[in-house]
Amino acid sequence: MNIHRFVKGAGALALCLVCLGLAAPTRAAQDIHCKLQFRLSGWSAFYKRAEGSGTVTCDNGQSMQVHLRAEGGGLTFGKTEIDDGHGSFTGVYDIQQVLGHYGGAEAHAGAQASANSQVVTKGNVSLALTGKGRGWNLGVAFGAFIIER
């Protein structure tokens, strides 16, 4: 076998493989579905503050423990504790996108057993939150929902 012909043929094969790779369509990033399970407790007297923790899990197998903060102000009074909180993210392509500051507004009222739901957004990422807990609260608040590691 002629080594020159072999090298020339291998080079042509490599060039064809490279061309095929370049011609292959690139896949667009796929939206992943991520959920948040959390606990949150706090108080409000014109200024609203709550802290908690949770776990984000995604359908691609990624998960992470997170620290949560809710801060804001408005005409709001009360003290609440959410034991069974759930969230659902949209617009996420990587679990790291769930971290950051979300903005939103809410109206709330409750005594003893309490329930709350709201949607907060951060750019293209939205988070729908629901929770059940206890406490008392009344008011309208504007502010931030913050997810950190």
C-alpha cells in the first residue's frame, strides 16, 4: 500500500467529516421545566420582609438548594409562615437562570390558615408561586422575590 495515497485519502475523509459537521443543523436551546418547593416566613408593617429556603428541581436532572428572600413595601400589615410553597418556572434554559431578583406585586388577606399566589418575573423568566401556611395579613405590596445559592 502506498503511504502517500493512504494519507491523501485519510485527509479527504477528515475533510468530509468536518464538512458534514458544519452542515449539520445546530440545535436551539431547549426550554426546561423547573419547579421550586419552599418554606418562607416573615412580617410586614408598611415594609415587607420574609426569608426561607427551598429546592429547585428541573426535568433535565439538575437541582440545587436555594435561599429565598422577599422584600418590598406598600400598605401591608401582618405575619405569615408558608410551610408548603410551590413554584413553577417558565423561560428557563439552564438552572442557573432561576437565580436572581424577580419583581412583582401582590394583594393579600388571610387569618389563621392562609393561602397566597402570585407571579413574579425576571427578564424572560417567570415564576408562578403558590403557598399554604398560617398567620394573618392584609394589604397590597410591591417588591422583590430573590433566589440565591
